[in-house]
Amino acid sequence: QVQLVESGGGLVQAGGSLSISCAVSGIIFSIYDMGWYRQAPGKQRELVAVFANGGSTMYSDSVKGRFTISRDNAKNTVYLQMNSLKPEDTAVYFCYVRKITDWSRNYWGQGTQVTVSS
């Protein structure tokens, strides 16, 4: 069975940093694209960052320059380093994986709460 388990969420003051991770099991990690989404209360889920299998990364305009996505294929883990956090970054952050050759093979984590105080 495929499992995505996020961890590292918590409470941080504005301007601070936080790193969250997603441990993936049940798939061949290296042949999947990885991404992070987030969803604030009453808002639509939005794409935050993507680390494609080929090594390219993409970020939403709202986090570009502050967040960094990375992956460790040996550990089957994807990370999101969040710096210069703002209250508007407060959301549940979800890990997402998608097979590069078959986009119907995709999975979501349960999410981890990130709260940024003002």
C-alpha cells in the first residue's frame, strides 16, 4: 500500500523558519514527481512547490524566494524548507506524488498543520 506521512508542522512566529517532510512508502520513489500543496480554512487547495523527477523545481509566486523544495531518493522523502514565514502561510500542507509515466497513479498525504503567528 502507498503511504505518504507528513511531519514537522507546528507553530512559528512571523519571520521564522520551519521545515516539513513527507516520508513515502509503497512506490518506486525515483519515478514519481513530488509536490506540496496547502489549504487554508475556507480556501481552495493551492499548489505551493513541485520537484519534478528530472530535477526541475517550480514555485507559486507567493512563496518563491522563501520556500525550497527538495527530495532525497535514498530516504524516499520530500522536504519543504520554509523561511521568512508570514501569517498568510498558515495552512494545512499536503504532500503529493505522481508517477511520471502514468498520471493516474497519484497519491496524497493526510496533511500537517503550519501556523504562523503575527
